Amino acid sequence: MLLAVQSWSATDSMLTQAEADQLIAMSKHFLQPPSTISIPPGTDDTYELAGPSDRERFHLDVWRGTLRLSKLKFQNRVRTAIVLVRLDVNGAPHTNLDGSFLSGTHIHLFREGYEDRWAYLLDQELFSRLSDPESTFQDFCTYCKIESPPPVQGVIA
């Protein structure tokens, strides 16, 4: 019996690197802005975003661990499932497909042919207060060009 092995290829994504870069750089706004964002332990929320003309839709995922309160994930997706940017704060170590290893905090950026499976070292100047979930959320919104993010309230650091 012969089994067909299906491999993942760059064409599966339906998004080129140029398109992804354009979407990352596009200004975004909340469709239904909450008055505040709360990030207590166990948070797993998603907010709908749109580009300037409201034609392109995005999602902002906010996640926080329950046991390790310093563990955070902020993620910006497009077209429901394509991750453009994901910030993992104090998350599990990550090994890229070339064997390079990143421990703890790192950022995933869409990379054609790999989607979000490639991680990079985090620029400490862009994310300077990683121990503060509120500051990290605001920095992530700035990085992803999310305009007028609501304030973060009631964060237990």
C-alpha cells in the first residue's frame, strides 16, 4: 500500500511576503472598541479590527497564563487564521526550522513559506517593559499599527 505524503508548501498560505508586510504596516482600528482591556490570569480574548477602509478585517488575540502570570501572548491575525505578528512573553522555547533556538520571550512574524513558524529575537527598544502587561500590550498595538488602543485596567502583575 502506497501512502501519499502531503507536505506543506509556500503556496498553501495564499499570502505573499509583500502582502503580509503591507498588512502588518496597515493602520488598524477596533470595530467595537471596548472601554478598557483587562488582562487577568486566564485571559483568552479576541477583538475584531479593521483597516482604514473597513474592507480588510483583522483579529487581535490577548492571552495570559494562569499559573505563570508573566506568560503573555498577543497576536494579530488576518483573514481569520493567518498570523501576521505574535509576541510570546516568557513562553516556551522555540526552535526555528534552520535549527536556531530562542528561549523565553520572542516574536513571530509572518514569513512566506513558513507563516508564523519562524521566530525572531525581540527588539528591547520596541518592547522595553516586558514585566508590565499594560505597557507590553500598548507596545504591541504600536508595533502592529493598531490605533487608539483602549487602556488596560486591573492588571495583576
